[in-house]
Amino acid sequence: MTTTVKAYAATAADQPLTPTTIERRDVGPHDVLIDIKFAGICHSDIHTARSEWGATNYPVVVGHEIAGIVAEVGSEVTKHSVGDRVGVGCMVDSCGECEYCTGGEEQFCVKGNVGTYAGIGKDGEPTQGGYAQAIVVTEDFVLRIPEGIELDEAAPLLCAGITTYSPLRHWNAGPGKKVAVVGLGGLGHMAVKIAAAMGAEVTVLSQSLKKQEDGLRLGATHYHATSEQSTFQDLASSFDLIVNTVSAVVDLDAYLSLLRVGGTMVNVGAPEKPLSLAVFSLIMARRSLAGSPIGGIRETQEMLDFCAEHHLGAEIEVIGAEQVNEAYERVLASDVRYRFVIDVSTLD
Ligand code: NAP
Ligand code: ZN
């Protein structure tokens, strides 16, 4: 016996998302049933819905920025209770036994973690994500949303928040550090807020100056347009850390030249096409080029608690489910301020 819930699904790479129904598994002893209230729209949803990262298995319900309320818990569940405010991010399971899982870094699970959507669950069925009325998730992958953050503003933290918090922590963003954030979209705006709250001096590098006022309000001290060639001359060799959130191909060498000796550029943006690099940009100043995927469950909870403590929710535009295709077009046009969040009650 499964439960049927309403959802929005992608059925082909070149088709709009459409209403559908999906089945959720029965609540097992270690499972939590969550009534989804809000689901953020991550650019990864679009890459997946459109098969930009390789062939997607359709139909797929995307969405891995999930916030809701616990509706039922299995008999063995100890971490969550009915009525709790909870979230689910990009993973819903992992092997639980490898060195990374036992170390709280399930994102690196050697057997591969189970993605919230477009993965294969332990029951052998394809996983379906958050653009849906409810989800059943094993309790270890359910996060607690602290009081002090509204559920709609919390949803984007489950991907955009942790994906930027984790590298900022790993590369020690903090007082005395100059951090540049490339791209002021969903991830970028959270990177600015979090890096500023950690005490770093933050610079936004955006395609234009259109969002300058917002960037400064979110916590940046400086804001530059990358369309101006002088930006790359003026800021040469000035940053300790660059967080690149751009969803498209960028000129890596141009950005690497902005790092000080020993600085690091970490890519979280995951464009469809490969990036190229002239290695001398790294060699000449002992610079590093890195990447970083989401974050483990323990760190995701730490990020949520940090955001609550610093009053950092996402800046959101709440939409009805029927507006999802229009929202996708606006994300693709860099016209998002700064995360679309689906009000899931509009699926009813
Ligand atoms: P988003 O909201 O669309 O933001 C991307 C921003 O990049 C845009 O707002 C824009 O900022 C800039 N941009 C877009 N196209 C550009 C272009 N052609 N040239 C230069 N800049 C451009 O997307 P998001 O949800 O933040 O996701 C960003 C990327 O991160 C996506 O590729 C997504 O798949 C990836 N991602 C990775 C992880 C991970 O674990 N590493 C997790 C989540 C998402 P400006 O207008 O300010 O220039
Ligand atoms: Zn995401």
C-alpha cells in the first residue's frame, strides 16, 4: 500500500512541467512522513528537468529544497515527532557504513548517496522530489528547522544554504578574509549573506550593476560588473577565496587572476559544458581550483542553526505550482530575486 500525492513533473527535456500524481511508500519503522509546505526552485532542478547533465529518466518530480511539517513517524523514529518543522535537502539516504557516512559527510558516500530526485531508492524505485504534497524520508536525512526562520524562507537553505555554507566554512571565510561571490542568484545571494555573517569582507561579481543595491543590502561591501573589463584589472590578485555560483561556462583564467597568492576558487556552479583552463593561472601564484557538493547532514543542521542565530532566511518570491514554468524562464534569464519557492498548498 502506498499513498498517492499530487505533484508537478517533467516528462521530457523540451516539455513544460505538468500536474501529475506520484506514489509515496508506506511509512516504515525509521521513516518520517512530511507534509510539504514549500519547495524551492534550484537551478539544478532545471538542469535535471531538461537533461542538461545527461539523460534524465522521465517522468521526474524535481525539488530538493523542501520545508514542511511531520505528519507521521515510524515506530522506531526517535529524532522527529508529529508536528515538527522539518526540511529535506538533496539526499534522502546513503550506505551509512563507509568512512564518509560514519564521519557525517554522506555527500561523499562511496556507494553514492541517494538523491532526493532522479536517484534510485533502497526499494529500487526512482526517487521523486519536493514539487509534491508529501514525501517519506528515513529519519536520519530529515533536518530540524529552528524557530526564527519561516518555513518558506528556510526551504532554499536546504540546498542553496548548505552548498555555500560548506565551502565557506571549509576554506575558513571569516574576519580578515576577502571573499568574492560570482553570480547573484539563489546560491550567490546565500553565499553573500553567510560569508558576511561569518565576518568576511564580501565582494559580489555580477554580470551587471542591476542588483548592486540588493548585494550591498545582503551584506557585501563591494559590487562589480564582470561585463566591465576594468573590473578584472582593478581587482587583480585581491581575494583569498572566490565562490563561483554561475550556472554557465565562465572564463576561469580571468577569475583565477583575481586570487592572491595561495588563494582558492571553489566552483559550486555546475554548468552543462566543461570549463577550460590555462594552468599558468594556477602555477604563477600557487592558486587552487576546487569544487564542492552540498554538505553532510550534520553540517546542514549546523548551517540551519547558524542561519537561525544570524536571522538569515533566503530572499524569496513565493509562487503557485502553476507558475513553475514561468519561474524557470525567469531563472534562466537571471531574473530571480533571489529564489522562487513553490507554495505547495496550490497543488490541492
Ligand atoms: P541561479 O539562481 O540561476 O543563479 C546563477 C547566477 O549565475 C545568475 O543569477 C547570474 O548571476 C549568473 N549567471 C547566469 N548565467 C550566466 C552567464 N551566462 N554568465 C555569467 N553569469 C551568469 O542558479 P542557482 O540555483 O544559484 O545555481 C547555480 C549553479 O549551481 C547551477 O549550475 C546549479 O546546478 C549549481 N548547484 C550546484 C550545487 C552543488 O552541490 N555544487 C548545488 C546546487 C546548485 P548575475 O545575474 O548576478 O550575473
Ligand atoms: Zn540545488
